[in-house]
Amino acid sequence: MRLRRCSAWASGKETTCDTLYVNFLDGREGVCSKSHILCLERGQCSLKRIKILAIVGSLRQGSYNRQLAMLAKEIVGDRADFEILEHADVPLLNQDYEWPPPEPVKRVREAVKSADGLWFFTPEYNHYFPGVLKNLIDWLSLPVGKEPPVIVKKPCAISGTTIGMHATACAQDHLVTLLSYLDADVMNKPRLTIPYILEQVDSEGRVTLSKSRKYLERQADAFLEFVEKRIECASGGK
Ligand SMILES: Cc1cc2nc3c(=O)[nH]c(=O)nc-3n(C[C@H](O)[C@H](O)[C@H](O)COP(=O)(O)O)c2cc1C
């Protein structure tokens, strides 16, 4: 097979690579996994994994949406780093305490800043996403000094499940409106809405996803590709 030059070759910046075979800067030729980012520095090529940060809109211990996030982590496997953001300690936003920001706010901001993609897993409360998620996003929407808010241009995916028939569709539409207003980069297709989750929960309350797993797998594939494309564009690739 003919080797193609990786688009990072000329730019010297980080990028994903659109071909399985690449030329490394030190003259070697090799295989590049599509879910890795090539880091080209000082003539070396090393592989850095994409970082996905999952943001769960429920603080409930046995949350079905948190379990959905954990299944997504399992499905993503070693194709990316996948971490669930812990945000229960983020205080209610009060502009009297906006600056300097409380420690939990600094922590979640840093986590979002360093992520390549945000994957929301949200329940639906009264046809909306939970207030705890709105509060978190409000904090993330604030600029820090001269830097733009950390959520700007961030690739985002949205999934959710409910015990009833509504499947978080209304909540997700509201979340899309908010994220779009904040200039985040939302992947609208596919979004994942799972109704009647109790039909896919075992006797110990564990989500098995016996019927819907394939949809979560499809969304994971699509989101990894979505994030990779954004990284490639940002680094001057096609
Ligand atoms: C205040 C409140 C409002 C709710 N409103 C809705 C709703 O509008 N639509 C729906 O499908 N489920 C609704 N539910 C049920 C939740 O979808 C259900 O409790 C779900 O399991 C919560 O997600 P979690 O398991 O991730 O915590 C509501 C629950 C609460 C506590």
C-alpha cells in the first residue's frame, strides 16, 4: 500500500490522521490508529489519546444516566480516554462569589478545558434538563480573564434515558438550545434518547442496555469521528 503523508506533516501541529499509514518526522513509516492524535514536536511523533469528558445531569447514586455514561466508557474502550466529571460540589452560582472562582469551579473548568469532547448524559425533569446541569453550564459559560469561556467551540454529544416514555427528548432540545447559544459545537445526529429504561435494568438496578446497546455504540463511533474531524480542522487539515 502506498504511504500517504499525514496532514500534520507540514503544519507541525496536532492533528488526527486520515490514513492508516503515515510518515513519521524521523523518517520511519508506521500505522496510525484513527482515534489517536499525532503530536509532532521536535521531530518526534508520539501518540496522544483523545479525551472525552462525560457530564451527567443526575447526582443520584444509582442514576440510570450515570450508568449509561459508564456503558459508553466501556464501549469507547481504548479508543479514547473517557472520564466522568464529578461536579456535585459545584456551588449554586452567585455573582458575589464569581471571582476568584470557588475551587470546585476551577477544577471543573480545567477538566472541560483539557477535554477534546464533552458527552452529556442527562435525565429529564419536567420536560427540561435538571437545574444542577444548568448551574454547572452557567459557571462554564463565564469567561476567565481574557480567555473565552471553556465551553466555546467544544464538540458535544447528548444522550439520555428516562423511566417513562419521554426519553429526554424535550430536555435534550433545551440543552441543544443552551449549548448552541454558548457557541459549543453540538453533534445533532445521532442523539440518543432511551425511554422505559426499567425494561433494560436487571433485578439489582443495573442498566443492561439489552435492547439499546447498538444505538449507544453507533453514537460512540459517530462522536469519536466528530471530535477527530474538529481536531483535524483546528490544526489546518481538511
Ligand atoms: C423533578 C422530577 C421531574 C421529572 N420529570 C420528568 C419528565 O418530565 N419526563 C420524564 O420522562 N421523566 C421525568 N422524571 C423522571 C426521571 O426521568 C427519572 O427519575 C430518571 O430515572 C432520573 O434519571 P437518573 O436515573 O439518571 O437519576 C422526573 C423526575 C424528577 C425528580
